Amino acid sequence: MPFAVDLQTGAFPVSLEITPPKRMLRGILLRRARLLGECVRTINVIQRPDRLPSLDASIELLRHGFEPVWHLVTRGREEEDIRADIERAAAAGVRHALCLLGDHAVEREPARPLRIRETIALMRQLAPEITVGATLNQYAPSSDAVLRNLLPKVEAGAAYVQTQPVVELEAFLRLAERVRREVPDLRIVPMVMPIVAPETAQRVGARLGFSASESILSRLAAGDGWRLFQDTVAQLRESGLADGVAVMTFEMDPAPEVGDRIREALVGAGALSC
């Protein structure tokens, strides 16, 4: 079933987030998309300036039977280019998109850059068949500011939000509870990442603006990282505040064994049945 339908029906879908190769190298793209085998067909495709565009990669994945989530990044882009991409995505059969600003540097911004809520509204106008998501940062200093930023995106047509990687579960739960109260019909998809070393948790925390707790660092130092990942997914599923998960790997091109370990953890957490 489509990712969006699974979110709405409580099926708790799993999506794999990948980085595309630098150019159209089909073998590499498909290998990364197949990291979790046939268990996961929904693929979030990251957009980066030095990589194959997310839309190009998404269309290629669609041709090979995957269900891509196109990352529409707006920073530094003219409205006419965004319009053209939306129309191209719809014509190709892409049915899911995540709208986000992006954090890359640009030479110049358009005279009037589109805001995310305006981009979402444009998507709903030009391609109503595409389910649109937005992003949510559970580690932001002010949850009030996060909600003020989120609500216009929902009013514009966002059907779900995807969070930053869940390292500290409490940060996600606190914000997700507020989102549920404010927007009960909005689906919430936390990103999860297997972290198996204290240094990795510290690097992720430094980038996102939080400090990993001593209990997490202790478990990682004791070699309990994969069990911690499984426990995190299980707790998200049991919380009733997560409608699915997006799995991101710390490595850009992880080895097949990493995919096996992720799949085992997801099965152990009750998030996959294969």
C-alpha cells in the first residue's frame, strides 16, 4: 500500500532514507535503495547540491518498483523552477514529497524566495495527488516557535511531518504530544538512526543542538548500540505518537551487514514482519 495510506491506517510504514550518487549511476542508486531488502520499498531521497537531484533519483527508483519520497528543497530556487519540478514529478507518477528549506550555501537567493508553506500550497494546487510532508525539529529551543512555524504548513496542505533523528526519546515525545493536541490528524514520522558509538551520538548532538544523556552514552560505550536502536523504535511504536519511521544510516553507503542489522532490529521492535 502507498506510504501515505499506511500512515493514515495505522500500518506503521518504514521508509529508508538514502543519499543518491553524484550522477546517474543506476547500480549504486539501486544498491542503496535495496539496503533493507524487499521489506522496505518506500525510499526517502536526500537532496544535496553535489549529488544526483532527488527528483531524478526518485523517478529512476519509481521505474524499478520503489515508492520514492522526493525531497523538494527550496533554498536558492526560483518559483518557476520549483513549479517545473512539481509538474515533472506529477507527470512521472511521484506521489510523495517532503518540502524543506535545506541548509546548503547558495550564491544568491531569489528576489522573493518561496516559503515552505507557499511551496506546499503550490504543490497542492499543481499536483493534488502528491502527498506532502514537512519537517519538524524536536530539539529546537522553543516548542512554541516550532508550533508557530508548523501550523501554517499544515494549513497549506502538509499531511505529515518528519522529525530529526530520535536520539533522545523524551525530546520527541514532548513535542509530539503537543503536535497531537494541536493537530490531531497530522501524521508524525520520526527519523531513526542506528548509532553504535558514543562519538557518533556526540557528533549528531552537536549538529542538532542537544547533548546525549549519560545513560545513552553508557549503553553505547558498553556495545549496546543495536539494542538501543531496537528499543527506540519499539518505544516509538508503543507510544502512539509515531505513525511510522524513516530510517537513516550514519554512513552514506553502508555495507550489506548494516542493512541486515537494521532489518533485524526493526523486526525485533515489531516494525517489520519480514
